[in-house]
Amino acid sequence: MANTATVDELGHSPEVRGKNYLNQTAGVWSWLTTVDHKRIGIMYLVSVLVGFGLGGIFALLVRLELLTAKKTIMDASQYNQAFTLHGAAMVFLFIIPSIPASLGNFFLPLMIGAKDVAFPRLNLLSLYLYWIGAIFMLAAIVTGGVDTGWTFYVPYASGVSTTSVISATFGVFVMGFSSILTGLNFIVTLHKLRAPGMSWYRMPLFLWSLYATSIIQVLATPVLGITLLLLIFERAFHIGIFDPTLGGDPVLFQHFFWFYSHPAVYIMILPGMGVATEILATNARRRVFGYKAIAFSSVAIALVSFLVWGHHMFVSGQSELSSAIFSFLTFFVAIPSGVKMFNWLGTLWGGSIRFTVPMLYGIAFLFLFAIGGLTGLFLGMLSVDLHLHDTYFVVAHFHYVMMGSTAIAFFGGLHHWWPKMTGKMYDEKLARVGFALTFIGFNWTFFTQFILGTRGMPRRYYNYLDQFQPLHAFSTYGSWVLGTGFLITFICLARSLKTGAPAPADPWGGATLEWKTASPPITENFEKAPIVTLDAYERPAEETA
């Protein structure tokens, strides 16, 4: 049958019904040794949510310390460790793996009609590497902490800091291999395992975003790995690579680090763009406007992202010509993102929009990503960036792109696919309360920081001038609302596992293949391989009549 088939038409025989990937086998060992992409995706999901919780705790501690201009709850050394661990946990434990490793692992094979990813054992290995890297990062917390900032800038990180820099950086190094293996797996899976009839232009756009992300993961992550390894060698054996007192060049570290870390921004945001596209298309009840434009813009972002790292270094002493070129490229990479924004709005225009909980997150993504993207233009402008560099304006911009866009898209995707993953429906009223508090609290916290930045408040400062205290306090109050919103969301989803109503196969009226399986899916995804005859997001005539 085509991808329009119902669950029964996909061949779920009576003896198969009632069985799914969750209850096919039991016991902890069956989970730890599984090669089922869905179970691996669930374990990734739990892991990244733990990382998110850890990073969130440190974020609340940082904001509580900044409630007053002087010491509030911790000394300067503890504050440096708190904001470092907040950034490292959020970036490396949560944001980078969040959507690709959890939702991507779970749904990529389902969306192309495959039984699994191309290399199932490699998929399990990537999870174990993530866990091993996370253990080294957690070990750093209990063996002295880390106070370098999440960017591990030298020469402080290589020779001055007395904290557990080697443990933390080695953890990130190991997790890099997890990222590379996941990217390789996705690329091969999309090339080789698509169902009959599933051409490239019939794939859901979420998969195009994962494909572009995987390209960046495979090409850029090795640069970070080598850079951190060099940092470890310099710190351990005093080899002069980055430390100027040993004959090294600290600006070289910045070039290496940002050559990875700016593409890594798109490792974080591209999957969020893909999730937003799925949510908007499903809840607008129409095909995506400008399918190929969105697909190619994902690839364009991936390619151009390798050329813009220098805008992090406008004040690092690079030549005026280099700065001008990087400024131009920074504006240029915004064009594909603008293409996506106009196509998302075009998809909504004329659609039969339903304001489900996932759709609320989808619309919030558009709003917050627009703010994050537009404020990036200020930082790409040389004359303005000289004043805003290393201020709270940068902090706010970064959080609007990472938290306000990627994390909001992640939680939107979690609500969108939760019934499919768990077979349970959640309490929509409670989920709406969680969303509202999250949205209000986020803007309350971080829009305030745009104002702080324009008034000259430097980031990462433990003490600050009394004139900034009212805005800092206002931002801290917003963080409490934001934290409450996330807590309610977690309670809502966790409670649904026990008390939620059974989920139908397609609770939102989706048009992609994952909705043509049972909720939750069987271990093999499809008892009979589907044959795709409709274009992407095209619904059968009886559904559109």
C-alpha cells in the first residue's frame, strides 16, 4: 500500500497487535543491549533530559547569584564554575544531541519506511560514547569543577585554571565521536534505506534538516576533537601550542574552536527548523509551501556555516579585510534562514490551523527564532559588534537562538510525537499551562538581557555596578517562571505515562509515514514494507474532500 494506508492495511496481524517495541522484550539488559533505533532514541531522550535538568539547575543558581550586585549565595570562584557547567551541560549534554539523537533516532527510519538505521550496532556504540563522555564531564564536577567557560579559552584553560579542565574537555572529546557516528549513520540510512517510492523530494523536511546536520557533524566535529586533544596535551605536558608563554598562539585556538562551534550552532538549530516544519505543516492541514526551497536552504546553511567563524573574533586582532569578509558572510548565511521563515509563513497562510499544544510551540518557535536571527544581524555588523561584543546582548541573542528556538522546537517535537513514542496522550490543559509559563518566563528572562547589553553590562561578571541591579533582578524573577514552566511540562509528560489515555495511531492528522504505524510502533516498525505513492505532505483524496 501507499503511505496513505491505515495500521491494519500495513499488515498488523492479530498476533502482532498489542506488541510493540516497549514490551517486545523486558528487563534492563534488553535495553542496554538493544539495537532497535526506537529504544536507543528513548535512552538518548532520557539522557539529554537529565543533561537539560543539570544545566537548568546551574542556570537558576547563576541567576540567583546575580540577583544582587555583590555576593548573594556563592563566591566568585563558585560562580565561575556554575556558569561554566551550565554552558557545558546545556551545549554538549543537551542541545547538540537533543533532537538528532533522540527524536531523529526514533523517527528517521519510520519516516522513510525502514526497519532501522543502516548500522544499528554503531548506533548503540554512539549512545555508549555519549554516556562515557558525560561521565567524564560529571567527574569534573565532583573533582574540582571547571571555571573556564564552556569555550575552554586559552591560555587560562591550558595553564592557569586549577580546576578539572582535562576531565571536562576529554568528556567533550569522547562525545564528539558519538556525534560523528550518529551523523554517518543518518547519511547512509537516508541514501540507502528509503522505502520504494520514497524519493528525495518525497522525504519529510525534518529528514532534510537531519541530513544537513549530519554533514556538519561529520565534517566539523573532528576539528573540535583535535583542538581539545591539543589543549589536553598542552595542559598535561606543557607543549607550546596555544599558550604564548610556551611559544603558542591563543588566537589559533579561537580559530580552531569556532571553525567547529559556529557550524555547531547549526547542528543545534537545523533539526529544530525541521521539527518546526513538521509541526506547522501537520497543524495547518496543508502541504508545505516551497518544499524544495526549504530543503535546499537546509543544505545551503550547512555549507555556508563553515565560512563564518571569524565573526566571533572581530575584536581578536584579525585584519580589517578578514573582518569585512566575515561580516559579509554572516549576513549571507542569514538568507537561507529568511527563506525558511517566509516559507513557514506561506504554509500557515490559508491553512486550516489548529492550535494544539505542539502548534503553540511551533508558533513560539517562529517568534523567538525571528528575534534571535534579527539580533544576530547587529552582531554581524562590525561597528555595532565592537560595542556589543562580550555583553549581555550576546548572551540574550545566543539564548534566543539556542533555548528559544532549538529547545522550544525540541519540546514542541516532544509533544508532537509523544503519543507515537509512548502510546499515551497527555493532559492538554496542563501542557498549555507549562507552555505559557515557559514562553512568558523565557522572554521575561532574556529580553531583559538585551537591554542590559545595550547599556554596557559585560557577560560572565560576578559583581556589577549598582545601576544594573534592577534589570538583573527582573531577569532573575523571569528565570523562576521559566523553571516553573519546564517543571510543569515534565510533570505533565511523566504523569501521562501512568494515567494518559491510549493514543490513536494518528492523533494530529499527520501525512507522513510515522503516523501510519501503531502507537507505539512494533519493533520492526512496519510488518510489511510501505510503498510510497504520494508526494511529501500530500493527503489522500478522501482526507481532503
